[in-house]
Amino acid sequence: MPSVSRVADEGALLMVSDGHRAEQGQNLVELALVLPLLILILAGTLDLGRVFYGYIAVTNAAREGARYAASYPDQTPTAVARALAEASGSGLSGVTASVPAPANGSVTATVSGNFSLVTGLLPGVPKSITLTGHAQMAVLTGP
């Protein structure tokens, strides 16, 4: 059976049972010191995954615009609309797309959008970043 001793400290009694009670306070202090770092690592991991998803979204939108412009070279405004429609719902703001008229047998589409970071609330970390996707395809000629 563990020994229990009582120590008087300015009118309060502190129970010490082989050091277990004193270690509970130490564990709480250690948790308070490490928890902010763990939350920061979690938020950074979350942002990394979300940025990767956003990059895939703008790249797919550029690919869609280029594919449409390669199939229908005379309809670049529709290709821009298709690229913007593909990027909608991706969580990006201020999405822009450009699909210039085909030149030298190929067409290039560019889609850009602003991405808000969760960790942007921290000092020294940008609140948002711009993601840009490019796609180039050969113009398809009819059969």
C-alpha cells in the first residue's frame, strides 16, 4: 500500500502519494505548452490539403477550357465560360480564365483564383495565395 503524507502549506493541505498527485499538474502544464504547437501543425496540414485540392481544381478548369477550345477553335468565349463553370464550387474567389485564339495549331488556357488560408490568421502568414493552372492542347481538325 502506498504511503500517504500530508504537508501543510499556508493553511492548505497537499496530498502526495508517491508523487502521482504532483505529476498530474505537471502533465497539464506540458499539455498546455504542446497543444498550441499541435493545433498549428493540424491547421498547416489542413491548409496543405486544401491548397492541393484548389490547385487540382484550377488545373482541371484550365484543361476543360483548353479541351473545348481545341475542339471548337472559333468559340473561345464559350471555352472561357466552360473553364469558369468548371472552377465554380472549388472554394476559390476571384476566379479568372483566359483562352486566347489558337495559334500554331495549339491552344493554351490559363485559370487563376485566390485561395484563403486557415493559417492566414497568424502573423507572417499570407491571408490568401493565388493559384494558377495552365493547360495546352493541340487543335483538333475535323474528320
